[in-house]
Amino acid sequence: MYGASTMGSLALEASNDNGATWTSVWSKSGNQGNSWQPATVDLSAYLGATVQLRFNGVTGTTWQGDMAIDDVSLSEGGSQTTCTDVLLTLNFDNYPQETSWQIADSNNQVVASGGTYDTQPDGSTLTITECLEPGTYTFTLNDTYGDGICCAYGNGSYTLTSEGTTIASGGSFGTSEATTFTIGSPSARSLVTIDGTITTKQLEISAFPNPVGKDRLLNVIVSKKDTSYEIVSILGKIVMKGKLVQKTINTSALPSGLYILKLNPGGEGKYKSFQFVQE
């Protein structure tokens, strides 16, 4: 995505109802530079289901923009690192050309940055999405004049969010303002911490033994009470479902094979694969 900051947006969308509705699972907007930008998208929410994917490119208000997509592949989980989207919304003051930002990892290596925004209209809004691997980061917003983005010369502001949690926000500062935050591990993807404080709850899962055999009981430890479950075959068929009451599921009715355990499938769903071997 190379061109002006107002060139438009590109999104990857998913549908599990044969194209009746689409949900954005990844997106970028604005100028991303003239080199390839790799991205990894977590599709674990669609395990056990049939899913359609499409790229949706929307042109902006300028002719100065090119988009290209290359080397698209799907892989089964485990070896790849799951990244988590963070969403930066910039509401500019009357001097967008003074504003820049960056995200640096725990080794002080810059993993994402933008600005200054010379071509952005005064008082306009820009939304940027970055996908970060698990780790600790520092977000810094800069103003070259040293008067922030609010409120002497326009009512600018910014918000950095991830999975519905506000990581940083503001507008009234001097030369720069920084916030440190942590994106959780792939197995607890909803965990986001800001300056060491956990800000979202997670649904922890442990399922064992794997493979299941002998006594044919799958032991499940979960941090939430009264959890419902579904067991789905690799063909996407629900073969068992119910309430997790005794922290065990009797799998004796299942033929040998690979299955997906879905916990709380109607809400904040979490997934775990396991193998059952008849003995």
C-alpha cells in the first residue's frame, strides 16, 4: 500500500454464513510504504466451521495510491506466532505536519511508526491498525513544536485500543507522551496489560490427557464456571455438546480421530484440539 496518507484501506474479511455477512479480521489504511509488509491473521475463531475469505480494498480521496497482495497461504496452528491487532485513532489538530508516532518493543526496536502527516487535512481523523506479536511495547506520540495536539491550535486527540480495551489516550502533552503495554501470549489472546495492570479477563483452558484413551475421560480445567462446550469433528460436525459440570467429558462414544473442543461457543469462545484413540 504505497501512496498518499488518504489513499484508502485494505481489509481481509471472513464469512461463516456463505457470504450473507462479512467480518473484518485484519485491516490497514493509508500509506504503508513501497516494500512488502508481512502479516499473520489468527483464524482460530473459525475452527471446525466452513469459512470464506475475501480481500476488500477501498480507494480513498486521492489518485496517489497502489495496493498489491502476494504470497497468501493458510497453515494449521502451532508453529506460527499469533499477533493481536492494536488500533490507533488520530484526531489531528490544526498542524498534522507536527505529529508522529512509534511503537517500540522491549529491545527498543521500532516495530511500527507513522508521520509526520504533511498531506493530512487540518482537524481530520486517521485510523491505523497494527498487528503485534506477544510482548511488551511502548507507544509514543510526538509533536515537533512541543505543544501536543490539544488544545491551543485545534482540539486534537488520540486513542490506542486493542480488543476493546483502551491502552492509551489523550492529546494534551508537550513534545511527547509514552505508554508501556503488554500483549498476552497466543494461548491467552485476550490478555492485555497496561503499565503492568491486567485490563481484560481471559478464559484459561487446560485439556488433558492428549491423546485421550484408556479411561476415555477428557479432563478440562477452565477459569470460568458454568461453561458450555461443543466437540467438533475435523469435518465441522458437532458430535457432542453440553455443560461442563464435573470438569470431565466422557468421550467413549467418539470414534478415533482428531477433534476440536469449543468452550463457551456462544460467547467469548476458546478452542482446544485433542485426539481420541479407542483402545
